[in-house]
Amino acid sequence: MWVYSARTRGAYRISLYKNGHLFCIRDGSRMAIPIRFSEVWSWWWEGSNQRDNIARWLLTLSVALFMLAWYRWSLAKPKKKGEPPLPPGPRGLPLVGSLPFLDPELHVYFADLARVYGPIAKIWLGNKLGIIITSPSMARAVLKDHDNTFANRDVPAVARVIAYGGKDIVWTPNGSEWRMLRKVCVREMLGHASLEAVYELRRQEMRATIGHVYGRSSGMAINVGEQMFLTVLNVITSMLWGGTLKGEERTSLGSEFREVVSEVTEILGKPNISDFFPGLARFDLQGLGSQIKGPLVRFDRIFEMIIEQRLKMDREEEAEGKSGEKGSKDFLQFMLKLKDEGDSKTPFTMTHLKALLMDMVVGGTDTTSNTVEWAIAEMMKKPETLKKAQEEVDAVVGKDNVVEESHLPKLHYLSAVVKEVLRLHPALPLLVPHCPSLTCAVGDYTIPQGARVFVNVWAIHRDPSIWPNPSEFNPDRFLNADPKWDFTGNDFSYFPFGSGRRICAGIAMADRMVMYSIASLVHSFDWSLPEGSKLDLSEKFGIVLKKAEPLIAIPTPRLSNPDLYL
């Protein structure tokens, strides 16, 4: 690297940095001449011609690269005597690391790295150190053995904005505030009793969807994923504030939500310089932070309107002496009551309330609807599985009845279908990245504090040493399985919802909704492809794992009584 010295009026090649000097070797000479940083920066400001502009740019780049190399060296070297090194991984380029080489299908790219570097590997994503976990033993070490250390999140810049400053259950750091939110979600809102209390709201939406598909089933194809997204969105909003909005107001709001959720998921899925170079986050160079504020304002306006409507209804009921009567209950009522009567040490605030509404609306729609779409697509690709699922539903429900959630525990084969879909296509293939609060040794390596830890559950679920014929869709592998794979996160060969204290809070809701949706769709309709089309099962990586090509399929009614579609 060549630089120019204003003091000696000559060009020099950088040789060494020591004691505040750049030691250079002059062109054609072996004499080392120290150049002070003050002289270099003086030249930086004094130069004015085009050649000096180029030289200044090169000098700035060289200094930046040098400082970055020093920073990485300081991380890579053992901090204490005997401390293990960082995991192996690709060297990457100066400054940008491996960013130029990333495959858009990040889960596949990380799986390929694991085959080269092993079950724990590092990767530099700009100035951010990533750690990739790709085996059950390493996953157990991170999510169970060192659960408390890895219980925090490395919050993306745009997620912090849309989640009201990270005040939701996904991004809040491990501690008393997070435990309070977890209790609200898991024990109160999404517990068995609470979900049973709002079953009728879910049933109404599912019957409306079946009726809508039936009305279009005269040979017309539908976009299965899109239809299920609308269904799940309606189910979630019904459970959140089902009795608050009526008629056209509710329909109009659902349309706006679809638009805003789509915008949010698109922005969240974009790579962001602010995440790769945290020091630049304040500048929002890509403008994604500014972009996400638009949907946030729209969401907040909707939330404010719904909350005000609910408070108005509560005041009217209280004035009429109906307060506390059993009626149409929803989660918003519960949260508003909790806000007023919650623990003073760890209060549940209006910001927490809105952040949880955001979690459920944004986080619960794509994940659930995509899983249903994958299930229908996989069964269509392998018709014998669809036939077997329909025979089971017919035997349990009957062809003169409609599917109810009470039927679901008896649908063992359909449960195996769902588990197999989540094995092949976990909703979050890399889970939500973890972030160690302290530097920690895992295996024979050091994971530094603040690293972004990716647990590649997609790759673990396709490990041929665990799963015979791992790429084959075979629900039978979950029937009478030993070990008994479930969603508890206790077996690190199969944990589609994560594990440890940050395991997904909505497992019970997701399991019910996915099972109920698939059972209703396969019981009510046969499914076929439009003439001349082919079924594409390729994946598209994003916030959630989607089908690269939407499933467009033709529903044909199976039930002879039209009243069963009303």
C-alpha cells in the first residue's frame, strides 16, 4: 500500500505500525522513515488536487482496514490464558467479511459451511461476528447447558423500531420484564383455558373460509397461502379484539392489516447495513429504519383506535351494570385489565400491550399460513399421504359433520403430517438469533459476548445421521416414534419451535390453528393442480421459510351436503 508524506515529499510503502508511527520503506531505499499520524492527517486536509483526492481515499481505506484487522485480531486471540479460540470459518474479505459471498438461501449456505468447518463455525458479516450451530450436541450446549447466557437477542435495527423499542416478548432482554411478558402470553393469553374461551371466534373464521372456498370451487384455482394468510389474520384479530369491531369497520380494518403486515415483513427481510456495522446504525444508510416507521405509525393508529373502542364499550357496559358479565371475551380486554391492575414492581404498560399486539399480528400470520400451505403442497406431491389423511378425518369426523377442534387429538396421522412438514420446512429455519450476554466456551471454542448465534434447525432436521432419507416427505416416521418427537424442545434432533426459556410462546396456538386448518381443508375438499401446471416445492428464505412459488390449486367439494359449507 502506497501513501504520500507531506513532510518528505515522497511516496512510501506502509511496513509497520508501532508506537504511534507508520514505519514506511521509501521507494528505491531500504531506510525506514517514521511518519506520525498527525502528519498523515495534516496532509489529508492540505491536499487539493485530484491525485491527492485519490490518495486521501486510499489512505482512509487503508487505515479503516488496518483498524478492522486489529479489531478482529483482538477478538480472535485468547482473552485469557488457556481460553479456547474462536470456531473455524471462512476468512472473508477485509471490512465486509463474507457478505459478498452469502447465498440468498442463507439456511442452505450455512449448512454447506457446516460440512466444511464442522457443527460450530464462525462467519464475519461485516463487523458482526456470526456463530453457526449445526448439530444436536452444539444446540443443546447453547439452548440448554448455557441457556441463561444465550437467552438474549441481537436485536435488528428495524425490529427494534417496529417492536416499540424492543418491548415485546421476542426482543426484550432476559430478565424480570421478559418474565412478566412471558407469563402474560403463555399462562394467561395463550394457555389452554384462554384458548378454549375464544374457540368460537376461531370456529367462525374457519367456517367463513370454508364457505368462501366452496363458493369459488367450480373449477377455479385459488392461492392457498394467500387464502390461509387472510384466515389466520382474521382468526388472530378476532381473538385479540373480536367483540370490539363490527361489520364494514372490521372488514376495512382487515384489508388495511393485510397491506401493512406485507410491508413490514418485506422490510424485515431485507439485509441491513446497520446490523452488519452497528457503529453505522445511527446513520440508517439504507433508510430501512425510516421506512419501517411508516407501518409502525399505521399500526399504532389502528391499535389506538381499537383500544379506544374497547374502553368505550367497557364504560358503556359498566354504566348499564353489565360489567363482569360473561360474554364475548378477547385478549385485549384481559391486557387492558392487567395494565390497570398489574404488578407495580414490573408494570405492564400500554407500550407492552401494543408490542404484544404487534407480535401476534405480524409474527402469527406468515408462520402459520406458510405451514398450512407447505402441508397441502407436500400431500399433493405425494397423493397417498393426502388420501390417508382424508380417510382418517372421515373416520373421526364423518362426512355428515364439520371438523371441530375437539376432533384434533384423535387425528394421529394428521399430527404426524404437521410434524413432518415442520421438520422439512421449519417456519424459522435459523430460529430467532441468540446473543450471549457473556463470553462463553461451547465445545472447544469461545463464543464472544455480543456475537449473533444462528441455530440452523433446518439443517439439523435434515441430518442423514438422524433422519433416514431426510429429504423425503414421510409422515410415517412420526407414528409410534421412539424417541417421541414433539414440540417441547427437549430433543435437540427435532425442535422446530426452538428450545430453552426463549422457546416460542405461541406453540399451543400454532399447533391448534395449523391442525384445525389442514383438517378442515382436506375434509371439505379434494385438491388438484390446474391443467398443465407443475408442483414446485422449492424454498425461499426470508423472515419465515416460504414456498418459492405460491401454491395455486383447485378445490373440489368432497361433502354431499351443501349445508356443511355454510
